[in-house]
Amino acid sequence: MDLDKCIACGLCAEKCPKKVDDPYNAGLSKRKAIYLQYSQTVPLKYAIDPDTCLYKIKGKCQACVKFCPTGAINFEDQGETRTLQVGSVILAPGYQAFDPAALTAYGYGRIPDVVTSLEYERLLSAGGPYQGHLVRPSDHKEPRKVAWIQCVGSRNTTPGGNSYCSTVCCMYAVKQTLVTAEHLGRGEQSQTIFYMDLRSHNKEFERYYQDAKAKGVRFIKSRPHSVEPGPHNIGVKLSYLTMDGTKAEEDFDLLVLSVGLEAPKDAQAMAEKFGVTLDHHNFVKTGSFSPVATNQDGIFVCGAFRSPKAIPRSVAEASAAAMEAARALVEARGTLTREKTYPPERDVSPDEPRIGVFVCSCGINIAGVVDVKGLSEYAAGLPGVVAVENNLFTCSTDTQELIAKKIKELNLNRIVVAACTPRTHEPLFQDTLREAGLNPYLLEMANIRNQNSWVHQQQPEAATAKAKDQVRMAVAKVARDYALERGAVQVVQKALVVGGGVAGMTAALELAERGYDAVLLEKGPKLGGNAWTLNRTWKGDEVRPFLTDLISRVENHPRIQVMKNAALKTVNGSVGNFASQVEVDGALTPVAYGVAVLATGGQELQPKEYLFGQDRRVITHQQFDTMLREQAANLQKANSIAFIQCVGSREPERPYCSRVCCTHSVTSAIKLKELNPQMNVYILYRDLRTYGLREELYTRARELGVIFIKYYPDNNPRVFTDGPDLKVEITDPILQMPLRLTPDYLVLAAAIIPNAAQDLVELFKASVNAEGFFTEAHPKLRPVDSMVDGLYLAGLCHHPKPLDEAISQAKAAVSRAGLVLAKEVMQLDAIKSQVTEKCDGCALCLDVCPYKALKLEEYRDNGHAHRRIVSDKALCKGCGLCEATCPKEGVTIHHFTMDQLKAQVDAVIESLN
Amino acid sequence: MISIHILTLAREIGVHRNTIRNWVKTGKINARPGPGKGLLFTPEGFQALCQEFQLQPEHLQFKVLTRLSAPDASPSTANPLATREEHVSEKVIGSVMVVGGGIAGIQASLDLADQGYYVYLVEKSAGIGGKMSQLDKTYPTNDCAM
């Protein structure tokens, strides 16, 4: 397949006679042997499946070659081996979904209405096999009653399963229940999740889970033991045991198996090829303090190939891996990339519009519905139009050359492309204009495909009339387009890091190693933060040696300026160019910087319940870690130690999971059992959340005899003293009986709360969620960027997380910050707000601006005080809310001025007159 | 590039090998860690080293490493990286290979390319997007995965 020639018109797939199961739709629908992976795939090019193509297997057919209008298919083409010279390698091969066929009790493959969660995802999707109309496989009817079984292939030590927790399945199942409810709408319906521990431990996940509960999703703590088909092989019958040991049976219309994640099947081959070490699950082995580094220098790993994880952490790790990969190559940055150069721009402002219109047929995509010949003739008669061309594919390389040639020959100064969507194709045509010496903003696109031929296939005449309207509007607007210049900001090649804990120090050190100066602010007298109180990571590595080494490297690095007892007092400017005053011991120091990393950290909540502060035997994790470190001999003598989980977390006041406490209690319990195997160790928990590979610690703790007792929030443990004894009373839901423990120590797994950062929120105009954690720009895809450009988040100030995740987030923050620092001058977009002389400073627009790009300014003119708005070009995103709000055209958006919009509206209503 | 084993250098100068490592860290010796326990010097750095410690190059055991484009003809072993010593490139290469075009691979590639590194994004299927492209919506915002 010649990717330069393929224009993804789809004729080849239409003519291809070979139908095969579509792996993209998890085999639930068919595709052809020549196919698009999915409709929005990148690159948007057809591919031939060599295993099913008739010509490839039988040597006959080639229908696709015959029908391809651009000659893009060439069966003579052979695969080639290329040698690449690279400075670093990042491994991100992802995961494969667990295949539940081996777990025969669940009936997958035997019972039609048992599907995997990935198949169910396709059933729900609008791009899926049934266009998003939810039906079950057996009789294609809507399933009103759906059940999910969690931990299919995960947390399973029997053969055929994986012993670890796959981390993401609890949440995707909860999501699927809510989306299912939306799909089914009114009428009787129910969703039931059978789970072991519900693990909603990431940011905003617990709230989502509670929301699902409130909406009526049933959560049953049980692992169903057998699944049988319903009558006539339709639906399923589920057998399970409830918490109190009663046998139960229930019928469902459809059963979804929440399958786990596992290393891809070629993991070992890949590991051998690169010489990296895998663990016993075939995930890449990484260290506690170097979370994305493999055992091979220069080879890094991110995403699910390290351990199962959700999208936000994969994305953050990807940035961290990019940072590591780039650090070793700093001196070669820019040596293999090229900046494109363009001829000088022609000034067209004094000239009358000379418009060229290019009408695209898009193969038959447009021409099959819209009369493109008639449209072209019509366009030629519009005011200002001096040239019209109809092209088979306006986006093809030869048409770009044609456009450039016409611009020069006919002295065109404005271009209209009537084709597809500007979202995908505007940059291409803008580039063609620039290459021909025209400003890129002298272009308009009329979307006569997505908004016309694709949706009006049955009404070709009306579609053609609409296309004429669209082109008339574009011509009217382009005549009023003027050249725009992209602004630029000088980037200060320096970073500010707020917070001297492990996340902040890691960020500062990595920035410095990348060759950027960093200023590290610490509000206290000492670097290190919470890490001083920790003993070991969950992987068993000692924290202290790492911490002291990190501190000395930070303090001695020539590029890092450490300011202790420091407070940020002012923040001016925006991305690329911030200026602040920092107060140290009452003295103010100015600091200029291009980007900032916020790593202000968090702290352990001081509990109010369970006699904390009243009885010295009731302590928190951080205090207990100190005891383990300093008084291990004393602890060894204890008869009994109890832990209570979720103290202050997952409560109405703090509806989030603190993420680290379950693992912390389990590792401490293991340590105690190792000190004294006779000791009674109890962990009282709600859901045990040893996510990912940490699950093995939970298994080990149970093997060592640690006793786990579940409690529900409406039946919290009761703690009291009885004479000299400390007592803990709890109702065991399995025994259905109250238990009374007499622990020597009671350890409270207290919540992590963010450090107060309200001053920073106001200074940077950043935002925090209801619990005070900083908000990221996008919860899935930009987990490290804050809502403010040039400001990045790392560590506990974003959400509770263990040390290795804080480190990888700090490294990711440096990668993201590097995108700004890599350029000495940062180009801004040209479509920005512009305050006009009509502005009288009424300030209506200030409140609507979501980017806080507008400011009110007072000035004096002839002795009179006036007010007006000033727009910050670096902050403005050109969304246009201010223009829509202003009652007097006091502010406008370039390229969407009132004049330009009016011209378009006038043009469209012309056809009504 | 000239590679000298760290122990050779420690013996010649008469200090502990960790002292040599510290000197490299603090910049007293202008070298960077190479493959194995080797230290990599530029020819200039090597001359400066010899001058400072009055070492005689002809008595020193060292390796001159060649460019990657002229690989050693020695037979390869099962682990291709085991022969990296001979394959070390003289200059740092400003490109990165990213294996896998799912959401993690895409993000890593974008971060690198935007900072001026050439990226080879290697994907085994016909399009990038990976598993995430098969998802309907994503929690906790119920945004469309696409």
C-alpha cells in the first residue's frame, strides 16, 4: 500500500470479496481483507491483511488494485527491513486482555450471553457492531438485567489465572453499569456487580463509585462459582454464596466478565531482543526510585508493560519515559529534526480580493451526492472569485502543487477549499498557502462532506443547494479575512519548583540535569518532606539512603538554587514568562521563570476518632513507622496489634481513597509477622486496595496468618478501654458475630490530606477540587498539566500516591515543562481576542473568560480617568466568549470578527430572500 | 572516543576506583561512564588526563571505540546488547524509537518530538491508538475515548 497515494476513499474495501471477523470490534462484526483499522485511525490509510487476502493466500483476485482510483495498491511490494540509529528506546507495547475461555466455570465461549468486558465495550460504542444499540448476542434483544463478575483472571492463584490485581477492572465495570443505564433509558433495568474488593483508588474514582451506588447499581461482595445458560440458551443463571454463607441463584439477561490485563504474548521475545529483565508475570522489572528505567541503559518502559494501570498513569509514565529518554540525548537535541522554511509573505491588504475556490469531489464521497460541476460553475459567479477548480482529491499532493501554481499565476490572494473538515485538513491547506507566500489565515474551508454529502445521501438536490450556501458563506467571509500574525513570547529558560519533598526535588534535579536552571522553594527548614517518616517502599527498598542521596544531589547541583523557609508572595506574567517575589526570612527576592512545578505535598490526617490523642497506644502509620524503625525490639514482644483502614478516607467529608494506606498496613503487618510469627495481627478494612502487583503482598500477609476483617461504614469498629486494656470491637460479617480484640497497639491508617495551598491557588489562578487537591487539565490525557498553562503538578498535592508514582509524576512534569523550555521563543496562535476602542470598561467579559486572560485597566486621558479591558495574548485561547458577551463590540476575536460573522450570516440568508 | 577500564585508571593513578567515580561526578575528570566499567574520554579529554596525572598513553590499556556505522565483524551472541561495547556510537544520536502506538507510546512520542527529538514510532498494527481506541467512554468523566 502506497501511503502517499491512498486517500482512504474506501472503494477497495467495498469491492473486496473477502469478509473476516473484525478484531477491532472484538470479532463481533465483519470487515474486509483490505481494511481501515477503525474509522478515525491514524494514518487514515487502508491496509491489507496478508493472512486473509485472497490474492495473498490463493494468488487470485486483485479487485482492490483494479478499483483503486489512485493506484495506491501494489502487490509486488515487499516488506523491507530498515536499520534505525536511535539514541534511546521506549517500550510501550501495552497489554492483552485476559482470555477467559480457560476458566470453564464462567461459560465463556459455551454460553452465548457471556461476553468479555472488551466485547461489551464494543457493544456500547456508537462505532461498534450494532452502532451503539445495546443488544445481547443470543437473540439481539436489549438486556434489561446485566451482571458483571470482577477479577476474571485476576487475583486468582489457581492455574490459568494471574495472582495480581489488574487495577482498572473495578472502575471500568462501574463505568459500564452507568453507561448501560443511560443506553436502556426508561423502564425496568438493573445492573449488578459481583466483586471481591471494590478498588476505586484513583482521583475522583471513589466519588464515581458512590455515585453509581446512589443511582441504584447493586454491588454484591461475592465471587460466583458457576454460570449456566438460561432456558433455550438465552441469558444466564448465576450461582453464588453471600457473605453469610447462604447459597443464592439469580437469572440475568447478559453476563459481562471483567477480564484482567496481562503482559502481551510476545513480551518475552521483546524482552530478549532488548535485553531487559521481566518479573514472573512477564512485566518489565523496574526499581522503586527509577520507575521507568529498565536494567538496560537507554531503554525505558511505560504503561501497562510495567504493571497493569489506568490511562492517566500510563500517560504520566509516558511523559516520564520521554523525559528519561531525552535526558541522555540533551546535546543532540534538534540535530535530526528540521524546521521548515517559508518564502516571505506577500502583503495583500491593499488589493481587492482575488479568490480561488477549490471544490473537492473526494472520490465519490462528495461527488456521489453533490453536483460538484454545478457547484463549481455556481462558485465562479460569486463576487471576487477569479478561479475555480474541481479536483478528485483536493488534499492530494498534486492538488497542493496546483493550488500553489494558481496562486502565483493568477495572483490569487484568498482561497476557499470546499471539501471536508478543517479539524483534520486546515493545517495542510494553510501550509500550502504559506509555501505560496500567502498568510495562512487567508483560507476558508466549507465542509461539504461531513456536514453535507455524508448526512444528505438521500437528497442530492437539496445537498447541492446546501453546498452552494456553504460555498457562498465561505466566499463572503474569506473576502473579509486579513493577514494575522502569530504572537511570540520569549521563554525564560528557568523553572520554579514549589515544595522540597521527593516530588519537588526529583523535578528540580531532572530539570537541572536537562540543562535548565531551577529554583526550589521549601517552606520549612529542611528538604525531604514526608519521605523522612517512611521506612521502605512496597517493593521493599529502603527510603532513607535514596532520600539522603537525593537531597545531597539537589543541594550540590550548580543549576539548582534551594531556598528554604521560603514563601511565594507574588506571581505575574504567564507561561514562558513568569515573575515572582519570594520571601525568605522577611527579605524579598525576585525570581523570573518560564514554567513552574507545584509539588506542595500532603500530610497525614490527625484523626479525631478511635481514642487517637487520648490513648498513647492508638497511633498513626507515620508514628508506627518510627516505632518500627527505632523500637523494633519492643514491638516484637507485643501479643497483638490491630490496624483500622479508611480512617478519615472514603467518608462524606473526604469522599476519596488515600490509595497508599492498604499497602502500608499490609507491609507493616508482614513486618510484624516476620518479627514475631506468634503475634496476632488484625487488619480491619472496608475494601482492601492492594492494587496492581501489590496484591501479592496481600496474599503473603494471609499466608503468614494476618487476619483480615471487613467492616461496613454503617458499622464501624468501636474502640474503648477496659481497665488497663485497649479494646476493639467489630462485627465480623462472615461469622455474623461480634469480635473483641485486645491489641497492644492500634494503628490508624489515617487519610492523606493536601497541604494548604490556597495562596498558590490564588497567585497562579489555578484550581483545586473540593478536597483541596490541584486539578489537572484533563483527568485522562493531561494528568500532569494543571489548568494553567506552564504550571505542572507532581506528588501528593495532586492526589494521594506512593513514592514511585510521585517520582514518575515529577519526571513527567519535567517532560511537560520541557515542551515550553525547549523553545527560546514560543509561538502563540493568531486567533486571539483584541480589545477595540469601543470598550468602556464595563467588565462584563471578565467573568465569562474561562482562561482569566482579561484584566481591567485604568488609565488617564486628558485628566479624565477611564477604564478598559486588556487581553493577555499568552493566556487567551480565542474561544470567543468575550465577544459574544460584549454588548458594544468592545472586544473581538481575530478571524471571527463581527464583520466576518455578519458577512457569513448575510450570505446564508440570501437564499431565503 | 577512548574507553579505559576504571580499574586500570585507578591502578595507574594509585587511588580507589570510587575516587575515580567521584572525580567523574564532580567533573575533575572530564569523562562519562561508558559500557561495562569503562570511562569514555574524548581525545582532548584523554590528553588532558594524561597530562594532569603524568600518564604515558603508550603504557595504558585502552580501547578506541569506533562509530556505529563500522560495526565489529565479531559474531553476535543471543543477546544483541552484549556486543554493545563495540557498537557504541561516537556521537549522541538525537532520535528515539518508541515501540508501541497505544496511548502511552503516542504520549511519549509527542513529548519527544515537541522537544526536538526525531521519533520512530513503531506499531505492529495498521493504525495507532491501541486498546484505548476500542473503548467507548472513559471514567470518571464519561468522555468519549476517541
